Amino acid sequence: VLRALHGLQADGGFPDAAALQAERARLQVPGLVVVVSDFHQERDEIHEFVRRVSTTHNEVAALQLLCGDEERFPWDGPVRFEDLETGETVLVSGKAAREGYLEARRGYQARLQAALGLLDVRLDTLDIDAPLDQAMATFLERRRQRLGR
Amino acid sequence: VNGLTLLAPLGLFALAALALPLLIHLFSRSRGRRVLVGNIALYRQARRRRVSQLRPVQWLLLLLRCALLVLAALLLAGLARKGLQTLEGSTAYVTPEWLAGRQAAGQPPDGFDRVYLLAEGYPPVDGAGAITPGAGTGAAVGAGAWPGKADAATATAGPDPWSLLAERLATVNHTGEVHLFARADGDQFPPQAPALGDTVRLHLAAEPAAGETPPALTVRILHDEARTADAILVEAALETLRRQRGVSIDVSRASTPTTPSTDAAGEPDSPGASATAAGDGSDGIRALIWLGDSPVPGSADVVLEDRLPGPGSPVEVRVGDWPGLTFRARPAAREAGLARWRAVNGAPVLEEHGAGRQRRLVLLDRLGSPTGDDRANLRDALVHQAGFPETLYQLLLGDRALESGLSAVHADPSAAIARSVPWPTEGPARPLAPWLALAMALLFALERWLSERPRASRGPATGNDSP
């Protein structure tokens, strides 16, 4: 799995419903669905996908990929943030916007966890600045403890 | 701003400091490092929240900081309140002469918030025209402070109404209208009045009655070569009076066409020409002003009334081109007369002998061309006084003529205003530095409290993005 993930090249946007339909057809048998994403969505597409794959015979593990800058917002002075997918830019004063960003991020994260919790999906975050094997080991350890094994 | 002044206006350059944060903001606005993110909504929301959440506080902080800079600049510029006192509402000042006339007519001034007598101490005048006694209010109604009736002879330079009002305007800040009530006659307008500016509204009583026209004055100035400067000064002073006062003065000057002849002992020669005084029948006053170092009996310089009678052997002075007139100077012993004019050191400068038509005024020293320090003091005391022409006129008229003449001489207010001299408009002021410092301290404390207050007191986040 790790090798497959390592070989992937991310680009473009979130797949549309038609592209995901074929993948969902393969999930009709019981199994573990691992959703790896930053969980930043333009509309509600990721939540909708998780809702569809989260069935009684599937277990869904949500892995949110985050970097340290997203959590700490270490910017000072004028910073021009540019959206990777849409190209939209926002110019802010780093120091002035830090508090507002962190508050917005905490709220976003709380609502994300609540929404996934309603689907009985556990959200785990992985720091992409940390080594991948270490991040995966941490994830598996937390999962093992949760399952009581 | 009305009522406020700046003692050091250059301090306002400190306001340029206000431009610095603005320039820094504008300069850095177009810059900023580029950071790629996966969810721009959070950053957009952070900016929106920042603006909406902090708008009142941040704008208040900005205003406070700008106000602090403005106050600092005003502190450096020496912001002060004009005058030693502030008078609100309309204020009227009346001259003693004007008030005396109004009281006689039973019409005290009214319609003003306050009325002051224009005399030393500025005593207030109530609605009935009565003067409230106060400090320095020695002036009695009807006795002008300007050298007039009472002080005509001694001619001490006292404060005139215009100078008093100019001083009052410079020391007291009037926020309302200022009105000056005076009479349009010679007592009220000094030869050189301080400029009162456009803020003062003049109310002048009616012109004097026709019967109050002052007597015509005919003056002949004779002088020798050594006293030419004095003669020119006297002639100029009388010409100034004639031009500015509008009074009838016929003045001419000649350089000793006829030198009084006396012997060295002061005994007069027999008159070579005994032309008699040919009175012209008018009620005017004729005067001879003799200015010469050559020995006129009894004194060096004399001012003589015409047709001087008396025993003894008069010296006849023929006035060359004065039609048919011969003035006779009576030799007299050098006795002390009544000092009418004194130098600054107290020494008599001009003495008066006799009375009436025998009145003789003896000038004991030169007017101009001083030769030493004492002479310089003397000149300053006489010629350079603003009231010199007026005083000379009063001396020539005499007390009785002055009573009926000068005080009622009509004066043209527009001419008086036109020849008014600049007057320092910046008087004393009350610095506001302590109040500015207090305001700065309060604003600084408020600014510190707003910028350092606990974050918990700020409002909750209101994000609206949903996963």
C-alpha cells in the first residue's frame, strides 16, 4: 500500500461522481476503506464520498494529511496565499490574520470531526513533515488501541 | 481656530509623522510572499473575520494613535488660548466722553452682554450708565484719558481710548462682537491711532454743532539758520494737524527776514520800523514762533501771542510777508514760569509766562539737532512723541480756547482709521500644555488598555464553512 501511495502523483481536482462510481462498485464486499486527503473541499464532495462508502459492511478510516505550517501559521508580514486548485489568492498580514486563521481552522476541524463522527468514521491526522513510516506506525498504533487488540 | 493660537507654529511639522504609517502601509500593500495552500477558504475567512472582528477596535486604536500624534504636535507647537481672559457674547466699550453725553440724554447703552468704560481698569458700566468702581478706575466720566482738557497744558502722554481698546483686544479674547462707542471729535481720535482691525464696530456720536468750531490759528514761524531744523519740525507738526484734524491753521515759515535787533545787554534798539499790528478783525489766534539763537530779549526762543502790550521797551519784530503785522517782544528778566513741558529728566523745556493775550511761551531748548545725550533725551521727549502736534496745538490755543475748541473738533473717522498704525495683535496667551499633556496621558492609557486587553474578551469565531 505504501509503495502504491508513494507512486501516486497528485494533480487536478477531486474526481467527479462518475469517476468515483466505478471505484465504489469495487467496495461492495466487506473491507477497510482508507480515505487519504487533506479534507479541504470546495463544496461537499469529500464528505459525500465518505458517506457513500461508509456502509454497514465497510469500515472507513479517514487520514487527514496536514503540514506544520497549517497548524501553526508561522507567517509574519504580508503573505499572499494561493489556492492550489483554484488559483485564488488572498493577501493578509500574517501577524494580524494568525488568530483568525487558527480560530477558523479549529472550527473547521471540529465540524469535520463531528460530521465524520455521525458516519461512524474516525478522523486521524498525519503530519506530512514527519517520516511516512513513522506516521503510519502512529496511525496503526492508534487504530490498534481503538479496536482493543 | 478662534480663540486659540500657536506659540511655535513650526512644531506642527511633527504632524508629518502621521504620514509614516500610511506610507509604510501603502508601500507594503502590494508585496507579500507567495504560499500555496489547499483550502483558501480558511485564509479568506481569517481575513474577513479579522476585518469584521477588529474593525471597531482597530479603528479606535488608529484614531487614538493619530490623536496622540496630533496632541504631541500641538504640544510642540505651543497651543495656547488667546488672551489672559475670554469674554463670551457681545461686548461694548464706551469712551468717557460718549458715556457722559449719553447719560445726559438718559440713554445708557443697552443690548450688549457687557459694557465697559474705556479707561484704565476698564470698569464695567451697568444698564443705567453707572460705572462700577474697580481697581484702577480713576477716570471720571467726561474727563478723557487722552490729553485733553485737564492735561492739555502739561501734555503728559496718557493712554487714549484707542490705545486702551487695542491693549484690551490684545490681552482679552473676545469671542463675540466688539463695539466701540465714541464721539467723532478730536478728543476721541489721537493723531496716530492703533489699528483695531475689522473686528471692532464703530459707533460714533453725531458731529459737533456748528458753533463748536475751534478758532482759526494763524502761525508765523521765524527762525535763523541755526534753528532751521526746529522750524521745519514745528511747521510739519502744524501741517499734520491741519491735514488730519481738519482744523483751520495757516502756517508759514521764513528764515529771519527781519532779525530782532537788540544790544548785547538785552536792551532793545529803537524800532526801525514800527508797523502796527493790523488786526484782521477775526476771532482767530495769531501766534509768532521765533526760533533763533540770536538774542531775543528775555529768552532764547519764544512763542508770542500777537499784539503783546505792556510797559517797557518792546522789541518790534517785523514779520516780513505777514500783511501789516508787527509783533513786539517785550524784554523781560529771565524769571521762571510755569513749566508746561518737561524733558524726561524733569528739566523744564517750555515755560509759560503771563496769561491771556500776554501769554508768552518760552521754549528753553532746541527741538531737533541734538548735540549731546541730554539733547537726545530732550528730542525724544518732545518731537518723537505721538502727541507732539496735538500738544503744540493745545499750547497755541491756550486753555480757554481749548475748552471750547479742540474737544469739539470734528474728526473724520475714516481718516483716523486710514492713518492708524499697526498694533501687535499677538498678546499674551494661556498655554494649554498641561491640558494637552493630561489628554495625552489619558489617551495613551486607553490605547494601552485596548491593545493589551485580554484576548478572552474578544468575540467568538463565526466560521461558516462546513466539511
